[in-house]
Amino acid sequence: MIGWIGEQFVLYWDIFKYLLPAVPWTALITVTSFSLALVLGLLIGILRLSRNRLLANLAGAYINIIRGVPLLVHIFFIYFGLGSILNLDRFTAGVLAVGICYSAYLAEIFRSGIEAIAHGQYEAAMSLGMTRFQTLRHVIIPQSLRIVIPPVANEFIASLKDSSLVSIIGLRELTRAGREYYSQNFTDFQTWLLVGAIYLVMTLSLTRLVKYLEGVFAVKGFGSNKA
């Protein structure tokens, strides 16, 4: 029994050492793609509220189309479709696919956050001579960002888990490393147990961070944090 435990410890340690170099790549893919999603999401969310009906409708169509297609299809389309035309490498294609996919979800979150700000804030800013753009930039968006931090952070956690899908195009992150180790050593149970454990540690750590941010950036009058 002791010998079996020792063998398992050595095996899990060997798997962990093989998987560990892929963890920073998983983090890099997640952070890069989500940064892209934040920029696109905020832009699309603002356009969704535009007084220009054409821009608002185009933004709405973008959201509906992107959210209506699975992330895996986005990855295939960008890498094998656009990638063959634009000569995109695996990393760029994976980041674009995840970023574009999540931008549609973030756009709706930003839109709802902006709409949650009382209309009197607009009127007060306008009365001070601010333009609509200045009002959004200096008054509305800073307040709405505090409101949307919890749902945005939750989307970040989801994007971390969904980043595993880029392994399908050969991008070496945690899931891909797990597949490589399993195919070389045929230790399926131990390999995927450890891959899942590493993802669990990362997501639980981020969940704790989200809870902390919710407390730091809580807005009185919204959610459970009443004045």
C-alpha cells in the first residue's frame, strides 16, 4: 500500500511538472483575449445605446450574431477561414476568437450598467455644458464600471475555462499539455484529474478576488449593498 502511494505521488509530481509550463500560456491567452473583449465590449455597448439607429442596429446585430454562434465555431472560422487569408498564427487566432466571442456578452453587461445610471445624471452634466461624449466619459461610464465589475469578473472566470477550447487548433495551453501527456503515457485518470485540479485552483482564486472586488467597488443603492 505504501509503495502504491509512493508510485502515485511520483506520477502526479511528474504530471504536474509537465503541465506547469503551460499554465502561464493559459493565463496569457485568457488575459490577452479578455482585454480585447473589454475594449470591443465597451465600444459595442456604447454603440448599442447610440441615438443613431443604424449604429444601434449594427451593434445589436453584432451581439446577436456573435452570441448565437458557439465559441468553438468562432475558433475554427477565424483560424481555418480568416487565418488562411490573413495568415494568422495559432495564438493570434485563438485570442481573436475568444476575445470577439466574449465581447458580445460584455457589450450587454456594459449596456445594462450604463442604463442603470439615473437619467438625472445626464441632465446634470448637460446643464453644466458637457457634450454627450463628455458626459459618457467623465460621468456615466466611471459610475457604470463600478456596477459591472462583478458580472465582468465572472465573465473573466468563464473565459479562463473556455480558453481550453483553443487547444483544438494546436495552441499549447493547459488542456493541450494534458492531452500531450496522456497520449505519451496513457495515464488518463491521473492526468485529467490534475488538469481539472489546476483549473479549479485558478477559478477558485479568481472567485475570491471577485468577492473582494465586489466589496471594494460596491455601489450604494445597487444590489445587496443598500445605503
